[in-house]
Amino acid sequence: MKISFNRYTLLFSILCSLSIFSFTGCQPNEKKLQQYISEQNPMDIPDLIERKGVLANATEWTKTKEKVAELKGKIAKKPEDTKLRLQAATIFITEQRITGEHHFYYAAIEKILNGVLSLDPNNFEAKVYKASLRMSQHQFADAKKLAEEAKAINPNNAYVYGILVDANVELGNYAEAVAASDKMQALKPSLEAYSRASYLREIYGDYKGSIDAMKLAVTAGLPGSEPQCWSRNILGDLFYNVGNYKEAQAAYEENLILRPSYAPSMAGLAKIETQKKNYTRALELLDSANNIMQQNSFVEQKADVYAAMGDTVKAAAQYKDVQKLLVLDAATPGHSVSLELTRSFIKTNQWDSAHKYGMMEYNVRPKNIDVNNELAWIAYNQKEIAKAKEYLKTALSTGSKNPELLKRATAINNAKS
């Protein structure tokens, strides 16, 4: 999974773009950002960021601004009303997901939620939202702790079990994730429940079942809504992973009919065009996606296209840019991108750096199959075959049929210790 549009979460996505300050690239000045938030009254609701480009022309943008202005007015008159504050938090969560302005909105959302919790320390919704925020920041243990606290308050809410699915998957507690997923579906079959069931089936090597569950998620979504498009995009990715490029392309194209500015589906089509060796078209699609929503994964995908073209100079330059941004992102308090850095350094054969960041992730979640997959490949390339096989055993423990993992497993198992 890439840094953006994480496979497990619907409320947040790890993106990189900030336009209201004078920053270079898509890496914000974190000190300046935090100063902007902290200078306001702790109980005030921050302002929205003005959208730019095609997103500014979307019909919902005017309504979103009007609704936030209305809520701020009501909160000024009734500052103790936690329901009004939670409505504002929900809007900010949705806006972050649409625009990708995560550095600003994460700080703003946390500020709103902390305001709610200062008024009501056991507020269920605020704890759930904060747990989701921690998931987006890759603070998985904290997310699980918050979700468990929320479950103790309301054990019959489906969404809290969704967060427990997400956190346990990332921590490598797969049996616990399955139990939470089953409970979620029993309480409320929904797009969110089906999408999580899909991911667990993928983890356990059942691509057919994963595709079937994601089809249910798409059907359960409001037609043309962002969550439905998110689900359809993941469905396209699943088809792509099993080599069904025709169905993958159809999924991406349907999203772009419904939401012409849906950047992730542009990136999906770029993968299809790369497979067809239509490299110029793939690069055009990625440039269009990045113009709408700047994020590291689009830049890295461009590097992948250049690598497929055989243009090693441009590929290296793009990978280097991504790595610089990720290293800066890793310095952001409370935000972990160690696995993304590991994968990027693997692509450029920087094995010592890949190992450094891979071990940072391993020390936090040693049972996660994705982390062990990357460490197995690093060890193999550093000629530590015995270690590679140890990591590989964990990476294969769920029966995953991930094509990259299986290809690596063949090479590692055939290597001589």
C-alpha cells in the first residue's frame, strides 16, 4: 500500500499538499503550521483552507463553506455544544479526504476533537474520530488503545470495530482483526464493513473473495459519492493485481465519469497505460492527478514509469525527490512513514537506508506481513539468506498471494545460505 489512500481507512488518507502558506514542494513548515493552529483560542473552530483548481469549482464546495460558517456561528452562541463541534469535525475530515491537505487538517481536526474531549472526556464520537486520526498518522498502537476505550463506552457501535480491524491488521494481529470484522458486519453491513472484509480476504490469499466483498462495498455506497469511488478504485486495484486489466480499467474509468477530478483513478489508469507501454499517456495522467491533488505516491509512480521506459536518469531523480519529501515527512511529530521510505529505498537499491527504516517499522509492529516482506527482500539483497527466510516465514504466514511477495519468495527459497 502506498502512503496515500490507505487500503484500510475511509475517513482519512495520507497525502501531502498545503497551499495556504509559502512552502516549497508539498512539505509544510510544521512549526509554522502548528503556530497557526495554536495561536487560536483552543475552543475555536479553525477556518477551512480555500480549495484551488478544479476542486474549487465542485458544487459541494460552496455548501461546505456555508455549513462551516453556520456551525461556527452556532458554536459561538453555544460553545458547550459538543454535537455542533463534532459536526464541524466531520466536515473537516471529509474536506481533508477530498483535498489532500492533510498536514493542516490533521492539526485542525485534532484541535476540534480535543475541544470536545475537554468538555466531555468520555465522548464516544470524539474518541472514535481521534482513533481514526491516529490510524492515518500510522500510530497504530495508539489508535487501538483509543478504539478500545471507545468500545468500552459503546460496545454495540459498528464503526469502532472497523478501527479495531484496521489497527490489528497493521499491528499484525490478524485473528483479532477477523473477529472485529465479523462483529462489525453483524452489527451493520455497510460499505465500510465490506471493504474491511475484502482487505482481510486479500491478506489471507483469497483474491476472488476479496473482489466479491469489494463489489458489495461499491454497491452499498451512495452513487457517485467519494466513499463509493474510493471502493471502486480499490476494486480496480484488486483486478489489476490479478492481471485482469480490462476490469481494472473499467473501474477506474467509471469513477472518472462520476467524478472527473478523481485523482486516484487517473493514477490507476496510468498503471494500465504503463502495462500497455503507452508511457507518454501514463505520465500525462499522473501529471493531471498531481495537479489536482499533490502526493508523493503520484511522483513515485512517475518514477516507476520512467524506470519501465528505461530512462534511469529521470527515474532516479524522481525517486530522490520522493525520498527527500518522505524523510521530511518522517520528521513530523506523530507521523510515521518508515514503511514508505523502506519501499522507496528498495526501489533505488539503497539497502542500508532501506534496512534502517524497515527496522524502525519492525520494532513497532514485528508481526505485520508487509513489514516482514520488505525486510526479507532487504536481507536477501544483503546476502543474509538465513535472515531473509526468517522474515519470509512471517510474511507468508497468512497465505497471502501478493504477486510481488510470491516472486520474492521464489528467489529467497532458491538461494543458498
